Amino acid sequence: QASAQASGTVKTIAGAFAGYVDGDNRFSEFNQPFAAAFDKAGNVYIADLGNNAVRKLNPATTVVTTVIPRPNTVNPLTQPVAIVLDRADNIYVANQGNGVVFQYDINGNLRTAIASGLAEPTALGLDNRTNLYIALLGGLVKRVDVKGVSTNLFTVPSGLVPPQIRGLTVLDNGRIVVSDAANHVLWIYDPQAMTQKLTTLAGGKGAGFTEGSAAFAQFNQ
């Protein structure tokens, strides 16, 4: 069992009930906010899955606005599940509904489709060179470089059950960490490794709540 738990203060910064309401953060409403990311100014961008929109919270003014609205002739968002911003504050949004990752400018204007035909994209990440990494639910991680060239980078192996990748982050050293909710494990991929590039970072010992050494740590999805 876990021997210690982190302490701190949890504070609601926006949202109250399921809905679609902009304005004062105390009365704003979302419908399944699924992921969030920050721009250089510290504004929070939220992939609002149930509303098929991207919302923005300005912490300075405490106001919520819609940056990318519900689907229309110029906005093809469908079930946005992941979001990330690059150094130029371009917004990348992964959509499960149509299997596309779109790029928008900071004002929410559609620029291009970065990748399409994806089987259930679930997470996004960027490295220091603005290469985009896309995790698919079934375990495949793809890289789209700055020239738009797409590469299948690696596939997370099945454990007791097929993988379900839910999170991805790129470290400053270029290594990639992904979370497999189905097998309760964190994987790390080292593109510079000479032999075994993909290894277990922590977990994989079954569902549980155990802290301490990564070799014995347990997670639950």
C-alpha cells in the first residue's frame, strides 16, 4: 500500500455544471473537458470534448472564451481529446471523431491538417524542435516532423490486455513517456538508445496504489 500521499490545495478555476457558457469563470460551463495546455502568456486552452470546441481561460481576467467554436463550414472539430501549443503559440488539436490532428493559429483560425486517417488519437506532444508526436489508443506513437513527414515511431506492446494509451509527454532530452491505462504502466522511449529503445519506466505490476521505487510502483489506469 502507499506509504504517503501528496498534500496541497485543489482549487476550481473554471466550470460548474455541464453546458456551454462563456464569461466569468465562476459561471462558465464545459461538457467533458478532456485536456488542457498553456500558451506563453499562461492562458489555459481546454479541449472541450462534449461541446466539440476549444475554450480559453485567461487567469488574469478570469474570463472563459471560445477560441475554436463548434463544428461549422470552417471548423471541423469532432470530439477533441488532446491539445498542445508550440513556441509560436500555434494550437494542435487531436480529434477522435474524424481521426485528424488540426493546426490552428492563436486566434483559432484553421491553418492545416497535420495528420489524418488516425485510429483513435488520444494524446499529443511536442519536442524542442517542434516535431509533433501523436499517440493512438491501440499503442502506436507517430511523429510528424516540421516538414510534415509522418513516421511510425514505436508501438507499445500488449500486456495482459491490449494497450490503451491515454497520455504522452516529451522530455527535454527527447525521450518520450506514454501511459498505458489498460495495463497500468508508464513506458519510456529513448530514440538515442542503441538497442532496446522502449522500456518500462514504472508500473506494470497490475492495478494498485503503491509508491516508492519505480520497479514496484503501482497505478490504476
